[in-house]
Amino acid sequence: MIEYYFLLNLTYKQCMDYYEGKYTSVQVTEDGGKKVRFAASHLRPFISSLGVRGRFRLLLTPEHKFLRLERVA
């Protein structure tokens, strides 16, 4: 299993652009400096009236297939 940790701070407006399908993917920079892209739809469970804020862990299979996205802080 592959793990990437990153911070995310999106406003509610930015989240709605993702939620409404304006963007299909999100690109983040993980703690080690590597850019990682995943489907924006995976953010939906984390959207609140403030947007999406926090530290997250992205879990992938060894073949780089999405497993899950978790808020860790």
C-alpha cells in the first residue's frame, strides 16, 4: 500500500466548483514534495460550509489505484 500525507485548505466556493463538475481532479503536493492527482469526487464526504480543511492521507494500491482518502487531523 502507498500512502501520501498532505494538507488541504479549500474554500467553500472552490469546493463547489469541484462538486459541480467544473474540475474532475485535484492536484496536491504531498509532504515529500511530490505532486499527486486524484478524482475530485473523493473530496465530497469532507465538504462543509467552510470548505475542506485539514490534513489527509491518500491510500493507493501498489498499482497506484485509489483505495481511500482519510482525514487525519
